[in-house]
Amino acid sequence: MTTLPRSAVMLNTPTRRAIPFEDKGGLAAVVSEITSEIRELYTADQVPWVVGYSGGKDSTAVLQLVWIALQGLPSEQRTKPVYVISTDTLVENPVVAAWVTGSLDTMRQAAEGQGLPIQPNRLIPDVKDTFWVGLIGKGYPAPRPKFRWCTERLKIRPSNSFIRRVVHDHGEAILVLGIRKAESQARARVMERHEKRRVRDRLSPNGNLPNSLVYSPIEDWSNDEVWTFLMQQANPWGHANKDLLTMYQGASSDGECPLVVDSSTPSCGDSRFGCWTCTLVDKDKSMSAMIQNDEEKEWMLPLLELRDELDVADDSHLRDWRKMNGSIQLFYDRNVPGPYTQKAREDWLSKLLNAQTWIREHAPESVRNIELITMDELHEIRRIWVFEKHEVEDSLPRIYKQETGEDFPGGPLDQHLAVATDEVELLREVCGDDELHFLTMRELLAVERKFRTMTRRSGLFEALEKTIKKGYYADKEDAVDMALRNQHNKTAPMLPGLDEVSADASA
Ligand code: SF4
């Protein structure tokens, strides 16, 4: 008997796509069963609910089920609050961000009108944690799999601190999430592990947040089932699900960025609902698709270009060869670059403000007020540059004026500066080509200025010593040589000291 090659067998075998909800008794039966379960769980205790809502399909489906279930309860039983939380990283795809904000507004009005205890909340990161404060202010390089500094700051912290507040006020919280086993094998494994530790029927413990439990009503649904439900069941707060489908159409990947409560969640940048700045994906396919499919979205092109610029394979020319604290890090005897240099950070800010100005001038009326970076972030970046990095040139107001044509709101910092802005140029001239010397002198002056006004100057010498150590090299080669020697000394076997040798000799 001849055996057919495997590919031939696969090609000739007709594949049948599973009909949504077929093996679960049909859509109506599933919705009825889940909404009864939701009502049962909701009325079982006084623990408030927190529904994670990203505006994507899965979380919309879950919120829709919760909404329908609550509508079916008599008003005297709809007592405990249901907080809907949505994190806005401030670098969301602007089309998606506008969609979610619009949906939260509609939701708020609809919940009030229908007498439901549903309270929508838009959560944003602390100003010290935002993407631009990290990248332009502190100089963190664009996120990479090995240095994914963003998710924790932009998504996990805002949602976790909200949930912690609820737990603090009420003793416990139940998180209602749109997570599904069909998302990925890793997701299925984590969910199954938690399932085994369920304390109450359908509620899994949340490893990261004490006193909070997770309820995932659509955990067994497939992608098609989620869409079938959304297309066949009208959205109860009146935001068109068809528009949601339109947003999804045309993109290659249809993953959704879920409510991220822990770092085991896969990169949400791989989805339609990630940040437009995300460099953990090869390309922002969803934004490219939006621009390609709709001439009206061409105004997003500068964002795509800026994202691609952030995503350069070798960015070592943009980065300091020292770490943030001035030390040298080696990997296989090669220098690992540190944060973006002052010049690179200033350039990123120029490019970002330039993109914002261009969009404000060319985009449709509805996005004319777009804010790619907030005033609070700009003030924080200015503070970090001047007072933490000692960049007394105070260049942010100049860049702002140059790119927007407007004066930067906020007074001059002259009285707080170690060296007046024009004197910095003089210092640069004196130091000539020796950039490291200039940086060290500038920082030494700033440290001295900081301590000058203090009544007790304890800590001054340590601070000066730290600054001198940071600039204690002739250049990069010298620094790497020194780090290699230090590394070698640490690993070399200990030789006996002179005293020990002479003691042995005399014995
Ligand atoms: S989408 Fe990308 S940039 Fe945004 S938080 Fe997730 S990993 Fe970071």
C-alpha cells in the first residue's frame, strides 16, 4: 500500500469549521445559563465586582453579559457596586482610545438611566510612570523582550492600585475578566492551574493581589463564539458592536490586549489594542491596516514613522555607554549600553511634538485636539532633565517653542539652576571636545548648588564622590578596560598577601 505524503492527506481532507455554540446548546441557552450564573454569584455576597474593560471583543462580551444579568435582577437586589475599569496607557492607538472613551461615556449615562450600579473608570498611569516620562525623561530605551519596562508601569500598576483600593475599602474584590483558554496555550495552562485552586464555585484565586478572586465567564468560548454573541445580541449600553467589528477587520492579528494584572500575560503589543509606540511587535500591523483601509486615517502616518524609528535594531549610537548610575555593564566582555543620551532624548521630544503639531494641523476636525504627550508629562520630563540629570541647559521650553510655535507654560528655573543657561555654553567651551569632562563638571556644580542652601550639608562628600566616579574614565574604551580588569580581579583566584608569604618563609 502506498502511503500518501502528509501534506496531500491534509489538503484532501475537508475541514469543517465548528459552528459557534453548537455543542453548548445554542447561543440563547448559553446566554441564559451564564447570566443566571452571574446573578447567582452577584447576589451571593457583598463583595464588589471589578470588570476589566479594554474596549476589545472579549471584555465587551463579558461586560455585556454582566449588564444583561443585572438588568434581569429586581432593583432592590442590585445593591453592590460593579466597577468597570479601563486602563489608558496614554499611548493607545488614538482610534481605539477614542472608541473606548466614547464607550465609557455612553456606559455611564446608560447605567444611570437604567438604574444599574455600574460605574465606569478610566485609569491612567502615574505621571512618573508614563511611557514618555520613562523614554524621554529618564532615557529608558524603547521596550524590548528583555527590557519590557512598560507593561508594569502603564497597565499593571494603575489597575492593581484601583483593585487594592477596592479591597482596602471592602475587604475583598471579585475581578470579572474576559480571559479565555482559546487565547493561547500558555493562557489555558495558567487558567487550568488556577481552576484547581478554586475556593468558591467559578472563582479562582488571584496570585498577585491578596483578597481578590477572578471570575472568567467566557473562559471556554472560542473567537467565533465571542463574535457571534456580539453580533447577535445588541449592546445594552448602546455602543455599536458593528463598529467594533469594523475596527477589527483588516488586521492580521485579532488578539486583544486584556486587562493586564500580572506579568504572565503575553505581550499585549501583539494585538490590535496595544500602544502605538510598541516595539515588542515587528510592526504596528493594526495601525498600518487602519491607514491602508481608510484614507481618513492617514493622519496617523507620523505615529507609524515615529514607532518605526524607535524600533531600530542597533541603537547604541543613541545611548550612553554607562548605566544610569554611571557603572559599566558587560555581557560576554562587551559593553551593554545604558539610557538614551541627552541629545537622543531631546531629539525624541522634538519628533514627538513635531508629529503632534502636524496632526493638529492636518487631521480631521475630530482629532484636532490630540495630545500625544500631556502637559503634566512635559513638566515631569523637564524636572528630571534639570534636577535629576543636571542638564541645566533646561532645553525643554526651547524645544517646545521650536516644535509647537507656542511658549512653554511654566516659569523659568533660573533661580534653581547651578549654572545660568548662558554660562553652560562657556563651560562647554572650556571643556572643549572632552564631553565626559563637561558632563562631570556640570554635575559637580549642580550637586554643590543643591547642598549650598542646606543647613546641614551631610551627604555632600558622598554625592561629590559618586559624581566623580561616574566620570572617572578617559573615554568609553578606558571604561570598558577598567570594567574588564575589575571583572577579572573578581574571578581570579586569591593570591596570598605579602605578609602571608613572609610569614610562611620564616616558619
Ligand atoms: S503594548 Fe507594548 S508598549 Fe504598550 S504596555 Fe504592552 S508591551 Fe508595553
